[in-house]
Amino acid sequence: MEYIITHGNNNKLQIWQFPLGKLYYSINHDTVILSYNISYDNRIIVFSDYYGNIYIYSLILKQKLKQIKTNLFLIQLKITNKVDRIISVVNKNDILNICLFPKFKYYLDNKHKSIITEYEILESNNIYITCSLDNKIKISNLENNQTIKEISNFQPYVSKILFNQNKFYTLSLDDEIKEWCLKKYKFNKYLYLDLDSMIDIKFKNNNTIMYCNNNQEIIQKKLINNETKCLLIKKNPEQLEFCKKNKLIYLDNNGKIYYQGKVIIISDIIKFNYIIIKNKNLNLNIFDQFFFDLVNFLLDFKVCNLNKHNIIKNI
């Protein structure tokens, strides 16, 4: 089954049937949800609230598995594909690295001298990459949080990091795109796209990039031959996503989600994700051994208090 998960300026995450746009159910919280992220298999959601708490939620069981208490302002959360680690930017220029499974531990390190503007995890290389207003790119080890490489980068404000094959790309607010080598962490070249105040950008596939701008356009460009297609939508797109067969879904600045030229969801939306549950019965009730092990581990201690540097069991 296919779903859309939406996040607004409120205390809930909503799950909608796709492409029907019918509300399936809501994850209700007692305070405003600031940030969320979804595991690659679409079974686990992590989210944070205004008070610095992190919650791990099972989409299958429809329940919170674990709460992690902090006294930190958690700007953004991202979870690894293995659902064993959470990375968050805190206090503007620090990184909180929490290992969940198989043993709970965490690192809190100052990574930059100025505000971290973007970061991304690349689990296959056991790294995460951060960009900051201090004009530095830092590549850090995912497991021990140690900095592997520091690169000088004079882009004014990196708003996006993209991975594609053996390269990564940094995009700045002045529409400058740099291509970097993942193997040696060196600058390759500039990627020249007529972005014109880019808002969001995604790789549709290895050779095709798609982006939207302030001119009410969604543009597709093939990097091999620079073939360009422009879709004039007469809306102001804020976010691009792809569903089956790389078909486009997008969110406009009025909280409306469009698919195949039609509005399918209208709500107070600032971010959304498309998810699909792949299994032979096409439902949310299929378990495997890893999922059982993970859930049992998380349920063993529901609350972790980073402020007191201990784990409070079975509260």
C-alpha cells in the first residue's frame, strides 16, 4: 500500500492513503512536533518536540516505542537505514549522535564554529557530511562521531546535500552547485544549471535531476546531454517527491499536495513523505526477525534521560 505522511505547524503527523488522499490515521502528540524522519523501510518514524524529547514510533504497531529526553534544542532529526542510529543538529553548531541498537550510547560534539546549515547521512560509506556558515564541509565517522576530513568550501549558505553514485553535491542559496568526489573528498567541478532561485531539488535517477524555483516552474534536466524540460504549473512548489515509476508529487506553499495535476491533500503541511510498504500481502502487518529484535530492545527501556546520563527502565 502507498501512503503520504504530512507534517504541519502542530502536534500531529498525519498518514494519508495515496493517491486517494483519504486520511488513514494520525500520530497525536501533546506538544508541537518540530522535526521528523522515516526509516528506509517505512516502518519506524522518529520525531522531536519543543522540549527536546525524541520519540521512536512504530508505524506497524501504531505506538511509541521509546522516548529519549534531552535538554537540547533539536533542529532536525535523521535516522539511519538500519534504524540503529539518530543524528541531530543541536545548539546550531553541534551534532548529537545517538546509537540505539544493539547498545545505547551517544556522542555530543561541536562540529563547526558557526551554524550548521545542512547535513546528510551516507550509511554505505559509514559517514555523515555537514556544511556550515564557517565555509567548511566536514565528513565524520558515523559510528564514533570523529571528523575524517575537513574541506574548505566558500559557498555562502549550503541548503542542500545530495548523493548520487560516487559523488555528492552541495547547493547554496545563490544557486551554485558543486560536485565532490566521495572517494577522495575532493572538489570535481561546478554543475551549471539555470536554477533561478531554486527551492527544492532531487535526483530523479542517476542521470536526471529535477528542481523547482520561484518562477512557478518544475524543471527536469538530463546531465548527460543537458536536455531540459520545463513544467509551468502556475503554483509555488515547495517540495518535490517521486512515487512509483518516478512519477512526480509536489507540495505548494499553500499546504496542498498535487499528483498528476490534481490536488489530492489539503492541510496545514510544511513537509511530506511518500512511502510504500513492500511485502507479499501489501499491508502493514508483516514482521521479520530484525524488526522483532529491534522492537523488543526498544521496549525494554522506554525512556532514556541524556540529561542525567543514564537509562530509566520500564517507566
